[in-house]
Amino acid sequence: MIQSLAESRSSFQKDMSTTAKNKQLKAVLLDMDGTLVDHFETICRCYQYASEQMGKTPPTYDQVKREVGGSMPVTIRRFFSDDELEEAKRHWNHRFDEIHLEGVILLKGARELLQALAQKGIQAAVFTNKGGSHSRNIIESLGLAEFFELVLGAEDTPYRKPQIELSQIVLERLGVDAKDAVLIGDSPFDIESAHCVGMTSFCVPTGSHTIQELREAGTDRIFESLQEIADTVFS
């Protein structure tokens, strides 16, 4: 029987609350899609557009949502053959450039969490496989830029989550040790990105993976939403 969320995290929340109050925690890294925002509808439209341009049957919303997390160059391989990839990427990028500010939904508790971190003097960073320039545009459009010390995404470095080099880079740029940071995400990519350098991993089931899948992937703690993290860990 799966242990309840309340039972499984109660003692850890107490420890983390004490840590936050003692200002030992110095940074919180947030994944983008499925964690900070719901952008799946727009992303799906790009895969459907590429498919239509190439005379293929477009994938469904659920098919696309399930695959998002490893960055577009990884996800697109689920829908196109090796011979089709370069053309598909051109179509996808063209469409995403046009519509990437559309359909962005800030997930429950995101603003409250960022406000709580700011009040405690804890750095916040976006740490994503979404394109860095697009991510910064989206953060700016949501009026959240003031809360982030750093927005690090795909193409800002040669690396992608869960490569250890990217986790090392984000910590170096923030000037913090892994033991003083928490990574919040919604997928096994995020869990591995945290654990490969010794960071704590928090997960929310608001993206592509269920509570059970996140638990099996080894996350340290699971919360129902960013709102719950704000209310229980950083209150």
C-alpha cells in the first residue's frame, strides 16, 4: 500500500522548515513545464503543426504531454523518424517562435512560493530543458522576472538535464553548494538532475508523471502543488 503524502513527508517538512528558517537553504531551482507553468497545449500545437506540414498524422495532446521533459530534440524523436528529424525540428521551431507566449498558465502556488522565497532571502532559479531565451520571455511576460536570480535553459550551455555538467553549472552560477539547494520538478529528469550532484529533489504531480511514478523514480519528497510547498516548507 502506498504511504500517504501526509505521512511520508511530515518529518521531512519539519526538517526543511527548520532549515529554511535558519537560512541554511540558499537556493531553490524550479523546472518550467509541468512545475512552474502549464504550457502543454502550446507545445502540442507545435508538434501537430510539424506533423501536418510533413503530411503525417498529428499526435494527440496526451501523447505529447507524456513525452515532454527531456527537451524538444529528445521528445521530437518520439514522433518522427531519423530521416524526418531535421525538417520536423525546423517546422517545430518556426511555430514555437510564433506562439511561445500563448497559452501559458502559471501553476497553483507558483507566485506564492516565489514571494515566500524572496521574503526569506532564498535565491530562486528556473532550471529547464525549455529554450533559455523562450523561458526568459515567458517569465518576463508573467511578471515574474524580479523573483529569479537566474533563468537557465536549453541552448544556454552545451548541456541538458539530467547531465551532471548542467547541474554543476547552475549551482556555480548561483554560488551555492548542492547541500544548500533544492530542485523542484515534475519528472525523473528533474530527480536525476538533483541527485547527480547531491541536491534534494522535491516533485509535484502537475506535469507528465504520476505520484507513483515520481516515487518509484526516487524523489526525496512529493507535494501536491507548489502551493503546498509554499505553505508547509516556506511558511
